[in-house]
Amino acid sequence: MFKGIDFQYDGKSSSDFSLKIGQIGRSGINTEMTGIPLEIEEEKIKRNPKPFFFGVETTPNLKFKLQIFYIPEGNDGSMDKELSRGESGAISKWLFKREYKEFKIIDSDYSNIVYYAMFTNPKKIESSNKNFGYEVDIICDRPYPIRRQIITKTVNGSLTLNIKNLGFDNDYVKPEIEFTTSGNFSIKNITDNNKTMTFTGLSTNETVYVNTERQEIISSTGNNINSKFNFNWFRITPDYYNSIEITGTGTVTFRTEYPMPV
């Protein structure tokens, strides 16, 4: 009997193509949640037993293999039905993109975990010259998967809230922030030594998008509003709880992607 796991890629479900991630016997995927992969940056100096330590960097992009099997609806789990040429063509068009797309494994162990990935190097899984699936290499756009967090709040004067850092990394996390307001609007992270991101003199019902990682600001007015910004870019500290104070009137949304262990 064959058991498998559904997945989603580029907004489509593997069940639409009768495919499952799986394993036969001891082959297939085996993963352990161990942490964010890091590389140590240091330099060894002659006759000095202790190298100079410069810090750490995340390792190159995450790569792993998957086996994907064709299990059509109504099948009892035995692998006795092969992919037709038409089905293989449709699957290839769906999976083998030339850019990173969102990839999710539909399993409780991977709840809310997202990979931005490409499927590459497909190899047919065959028996008696019949094609039952593929073994593929997954290449991600970063060294780890992410967990998304979206928080939306309405502010009328002032509001204090706690943002949970859901990640497993000891670094700052830089979210996307979007707010609609009039006049002045500020977001203070009390946990980050009261660091405050402030906008002043905004137009009535102006919507501002801030990408703190790319340090990008876009206004719904189409105008350059750099002169209205204090250039303190908001960030979430590695602390589990970040205490946030928002001042102004309107709505605000925080969209955050936290690094997760692999």
C-alpha cells in the first residue's frame, strides 16, 4: 500500500494532477527540523591559534530531492497506473517553471510553511518501461522556508500591541507595512530601544506601502514622500514578543516572513 502527501505549487494543488509526494520502503524524503543553516566567517592568522571571527552568514540556497508519484482517484494505493503522454505534458508545464514559485507541503508537520522554489532535473520513476512519477530536485530562493504572519489593526489615536516573532533565527526581521491615514502616523518598537518610524503631513486617506527590507516607500498619491519620512526603518527584534506602539488614525497591516528551520 502506498501513502503520500499532497502539495501545492504556483497556486495549484497536486490533487488536480493525481500526484502525491511519497516514499516507497525507506526511499523518499526524510527531514529533520534542526535550525537555520549557517556558515562561520573567520580568518586564521599564522601562529595565532584563535582565528579572527567576523560573524555568520546563511548558507547558499536550500536544495533537496522529492519523489512524486501518480495516484489517480479511486486507486487503492497500488502503483499500477502509468502517466499518459498528455498527463505528463500537463504536469511538466505546471511544475517546471523558469522562476521561483510558492510551494507548500500539505501536512501537519509543515503547517503554514512556505518554500519559494523551482522544480528541476526531473527523472522518470519507471517500472517495466511504465512511467509512475518523477524524482526532482527542489531549489529554493533562500537557505530556508518561511512562515507568514499577517496582522491588521485599526488605530484611533494610539494603539499598543505585541507582535510574536515566529522565526527561529537570531536576527532582525523586516516586514512589509501598509497603512491608510491622514496627517501624521508613527510606529514605535518599544522592544527595539523605542525605535520609531514616523511619517508627517500625509494627505487625506493616503495609503503608504513600506518595504523595510528593500527600504522602499510607495504612496497612493504617486508622489515622492521621502521628505515626510524620518528614515527609521521598522524591524522586529529576535525577542519572542515585540511591544509595538502605533500613533495616528487609520488602518495598518504588517506582513512578515519568518525564517524557519530545515
